[in-house]
Amino acid sequence: MSDPNQHRRADIRSYLIGYGCALILTVAAFAAVRWPSFGAATTLGIVLALGLVQMIVHFRFFLHITLARSARDDLRLILFSTLIIVLMVSGTLVILMNLRARMM
């Protein structure tokens, strides 16, 4: 049997690594906006890329979702939820842009 304290230490270490990565990514995004050394479009791309990496960090270190067989159902649920949200937001934007075009 494995030691419960060892498992707890591994979990705490995982949370600390995730917290450190999330903190670094957040500071990097704020720094890219605060001290822009690129154009506006490039800075936006950097911030979006850092946000995507931060989502992956949160999934891995905080939600413990990996590509292992035991976590694939959770991953499918998250991907399906993301699909539904994207469909709802894009449909709302289409309706709003259509209404805006009719008002002009």
C-alpha cells in the first residue's frame, strides 16, 4: 500500500507547480500589455496564447485532467461543454450583428 502522506505531498506539489505556472503566465500577460514592445495585433496574439497555455495548466494541475484513459470522460465533457458555449456565443454574436446591420 502506498503511504497516504506521500500521496498528499504529491498533490500539494502538483498544486504548487500549477500555482507557480499560472502566476508566471499571468504576470507575463500583464507585462506584455503594460510594456508593449510589439504591435497591437501581436500583443493580442501573445495574450491569447498565454491564456490558452494557462487553461491547459489549470486543466492539468488543478482539475487533474490528462490524456490518460481514466480521465478521458472528463475531457470529453469539458470539450462538449466548450462546444455548446462556443455555439451559444457565436449564435448570439450573429444575431447582434444582424440586428446592428438592420438598424444602420
